[in-house]
Amino acid sequence: MWCVSMSVRSASSTSIDPDTVAAELCDGVQLSSPDLAAIWISHHHLGHQEALLASVHARLNPRNLIGCSAQSVIGPETEIEDGPGACLFAASLPGVRVFPFLLDQNDLERLEEPAELHDRLGATPDDIPTFIILPDPFTIQYQACIGLIDQAFNGSTTVGGIASAAREPGKNRLFLGDQSFRQGLVGVTLTGDLRTSTIVSQGCRPIGPTFVITKAKSNVIIQLGGRNAYDVLHDMHDKASASDQARIRGGLHIGRLINEHQDNPGPGDFLIRNIAGIVDNEGLAVTDHLRPGQTVQFHVRDADTAEHELRSLLTAHVEQSNAPPAGALLFNCNGRGSGLFGEPNHDIHLINELLPGTPTAGFFAGGEIGPVGGSTFVHGLTSSLILLDSLPADD
């Protein structure tokens, strides 16, 4: 039997006036003093973000708030890709401790012991915390920060997205409480009576067999299975169907198996990275650092594959659950949306179809943060979804 105590709402606005936006968002969620609020605004609102934030606080009075500026935002029913957009997620979380935090590059360089990070993030590994983080890509080494969190909090869950409204330092905005920041990383730590599940859909399918890296240097794979890596790729291309050959030419990816001891790996077991180019007609440059002994497999990505994987992962979650989650946060790559699917609202419509009645909000990020194989990574062209719910009554 489920303990129904968590109350979650989400809303969106396409207005440009900050007070009108705040009114539409807060009237849409209709929650007073929620324990957690998250807000995302498109770049159209930069310049009056402080007024918008102040108006939201005056109307909603959230106990904790995080957010950031974005290329575009995702509301409960629509993905607002063109024109001004703002979305709000608000949750009443009885029995859950919400601890807000701000980190900058200086903090990362000073943190030397896990206990120091425990203090800064307001939890210990025994709490099994969930972290929601929103980094600025230009002012903090967010990959290093994610690694520190994983090391300091074994068994924790970290999700989020990288602020995406700007292409240069100092232009993005991060929100924490009633304040706006130009640098660093904002986030919240969630502990207590909370159940979270993550769905990380990288939108790829394997092509060809798996291979073991037998020679590599830094981010270049030189040999696969004792053969020249470029020759292996060339053979795989020639054996593929005409449609897959077109997909390979349009952009090929490689998946690194996370758990080398896993039998019959499938979707979600590989960390997908881009193949950036050919090196000396021999090696494959990859956007990751690889080493001999790792198992890899070539992957292709297209709209049909992306839809199939997300649908399969959502369906599997539904089949394993007794009830829909109370709410969800969605961090989508800014390369998805209508640019990938040829139509708007694809992912949010799919979520609403399979998780009906689940209030959802999020944004199109410059990198999506979520776990694969028990470790946290920054992804591309991915949907990273976190589902929130109260613990069952018998827990």
C-alpha cells in the first residue's frame, strides 16, 4: 500500500512580462510554500530574471528554489522551443529534507576530504541522498564535481542539466533561493522519506558485434580485437544495410560497456560517446578516455531509435511500479526536440502517455547528467529523467 503524501505540480508560461510569467506559473501550480521549487527560463527572460524571480517568491514563498537559464524549456504538456518560455516545478515533500547548495571552482579546488563535501552538501553516504544539480558550463569543472560527489556518496543518485542559454562565460544565470548567480553550480540534496528512480535514454542502438580495445592512447582507439580500428569500422560499414550505412555516415557513436562482467548487455549498459574523427587512417578519436581491455560496440542514433529506447525504458518502469510517480524532472539535450523528431513535444507527450497524471517540468540542456551502470556521467542527445515519489507505507 502506498503512502500518498507528496504533492507535486508543474506549470509553464509563454508570456514575456516577468510579473505575468510569475502569475501564470504560480497560479498553475497552486501550492503555497512548497518544500522545493525549480524554475527554468529561456534566454528571452535574461535581463529581467531578478524581477521574475522576486515575483515568484512573493507569490509562491518556496522554502527552497533552484533553477537556471536555458535555450528552451519543457512544461507539463509542451516543449517550448521557439519564443519566450518559463516553467515551474513545485513539490510539497513531507518527511524529506531539502538542503540547497552552491559550489564554485574555488570550492572544488579547496575540498580535500569526503567529509568536507558531506558538510557542504548536507548529507552522509548513509543517507543515500539524491542530488539535483545545475552547472554553468563555463565557470566550473562540472565533470570533476560529479566525480567528487560519486566518490564521496557511494550509492547516491545525481541528476541534472547544464545551463544552456548562453555561449560564453557570465551570460547564463543560476538561481538559488531568491538570488541569481553568474557562475558555479547550484543544487539541492534530498534525503529522508523519498523514493527516486532514474531513466537515462541515450537514444542509440548497437550495430555490429562487440570488440575489446587492444590498443589505445588517451582518447584514440588504435586497435580493436588486434586489428586496425579504422579497418574494423570500414568492414562494419560495408556489412551494414543501406539504411544503416546512411546513419553511420550521418554520425557514428561508440558505446563503452560499463560493467565488464555483465552477460548479454543491452540498452542502458553502454555509455555512449561520439566518434570525433579518424586519426592517421588507423585510429578512432572518441570524446572519452579509453584503455585497453574495455569492451565497446558501435552505435547509431536516429529519431526512431530514440523514441523506441525511451518508450521501452518508460514501459519497463511502469511494469515494475504499483502506481505512477508523484512528479518528474526532465533534462533533455538541446539536440532533441523538433530538431531530432521533426515535430514538437515528442518526449513530453511520450512521458504523459506512459506516466499519465505525473506533473513534469524541465529544460533543454547543454549536457544531461544521469547515472549509467551505477556511475554518473554527462551525456549528449539524451533524456535524463528523475521520478519522485513518497516511500511506500511499509518502508
